[in-house]
Amino acid sequence: MPPEKSQGSTHRLRKATARGILERSGLTCLALLLLYFAVPIRPRTGDWLIFLQIGLTLVALIALLFGLKNQLLRQLDQPDAPLGGLTVGILGGLLLFALIDYAIAVYAPSEFIGLSTRIDALYYATATLLTVGFGDVSAHGQFARGVLCVQMFFNVAVLATTASVLSRQLAERARARRTR
């Protein structure tokens, strides 16, 4: 087979693979968003259910940490690796902390001021991640402030690092595409 045809088919295969990964990542992000709004959090549940939810949240946080670590290491080892996992991880971290903030607001309403809906929690988690802090929602109680400290550390140490790798990889790929 002539080299031109081989390169053309390789390029088409890469493009199709990238499109499939993008679609899969987009669907995963949509599923995470739907899950965020579907997870039941009710103010009057039994203590056992609260402990179960706390346990599941910790498991989700640990899984997220390991997943992002693996995606970051993959990017360092294979710069051409798909970027969808990083995007899903960033959104997953944001939604997990938004859900934690919302649960705290539901179970202990005095812990947050201005946070009463899931949209409020998502807004607050996004404002915290992006460090804009408009001041309309705030952690008032000690427990909420403690969780927020963990959230801010996670944002800086994990999500910001992931976003930095993602943006660097996108810039390098765009630069490489222009030089072809």
C-alpha cells in the first residue's frame, strides 16, 4: 500500500477514535450530571442511612482520586492518550463536592447561609473551585468550614493539577496540528 493511503487511513482512524472518545466522555459527563440530581438526600432519614451515605461518599472520593491519578499518569506516559478521562474527573470532583455541600445544607441547615438547592450547591462548588467567591453563599458552621477546607485543598491539589495537564495537552495538540 502506498504511504499516502496508509497515512490517510491512520488519520481517519485516529479521528474516528477521538470522536468516539469525545462522545463517550460527553455521555459520561451527562450521566454524572443526571446522577447528581438523582441521588436522594432527604432531611429526615435514619442515622444508618446517613452513615451509609457518608461511607459511599468517601468511597466515591477515593475512587475519584485514584481515577484522576491514573489519568494524570497516563497523560505523562502517553502524551497522545485521550483527554476525556481528565474532563470527566474534573466534573466528577466538582459534582461530588457540590453533593457533599448540599447534603450538609439539608442535614444541618445552619451550616450554610444561602445554600438550599442542588443548583445553589453546584454554583457554590463552582465558585469555590474557580476561587471567585461572590459571598452570597457561605459556610457558617464549623463542620461546613472544615469540609470546605478539604474541598479547597482537593481543588488546588487535584482538580487544578488535572485542569493544568488538560489545558497543556490541548495546547500541545493544537500546536502539533498547526505544524503538520
